[in-house]
Amino acid sequence: MIFLIFIIIPIVEIIIFINVGNAIGVWRTIFIILITALIGIFLVRRRGLSLLFNAQQNMSEGMMPTEEIKGGIFLLISGLLLITPGFFTDCVGFAVFLKPVQNFIALRAKNYFVSRTRRY
């Protein structure tokens, strides 16, 4: 499954690059890719500092920073996708950056793992 993802995603990105490059030009396409990477870096850095501050505050109050840990995992995934050149990965990266999408994915993952552990 992961092998297919590593083959399919680059093919999708190449197709999108070719179509966008033909529509708006090569230099504009490269410019858009660079701008989205810079915006992604800015957003990840800003959210990362906020998560770190909140985690430290929760720990100083004796609470486990579970939401911050979950947010940090999603932030890592989002950051990697946003830094990777491509329109598809940027769209997925920006989506994963959003809290409602994170909550949806976390709930699905939790349900999946709970159902898998109950079988055994």
C-alpha cells in the first residue's frame, strides 16, 4: 500500500505540474510552488511555537499535553507535505493543517485501532 502511494503521488504531481505549467507558464508555476512552501513554513512555525507554549503551560499545571502532542503529529505531517514541491501535496498539507480535518482523521484512526484491538 505505501509502495503504491510513493508511486502514485509523484505521477499525480507530474501530471498537475504539466497541466498548470502549460496553462500559466513554467515560471509562474515555480513561483506558486515556492510561495506555498514559504507560507507553509510560516504557518507550521507559528503553530509549532503555539503548541510548544501550550504544552509547557499544561505540564507546569500538572496536565498531560495530549492535544498538543496530537497537534504536533499533525503539524509534522502537514509541514512535510507543504515543504514537498507539488500542488496535490500542498492541498493535502493545508487540509491537514486545519483543526476540523485533524479531528476527523484522529477520530477515524481511533475507531480503526479500537476495532482492531477488540478482535484480538
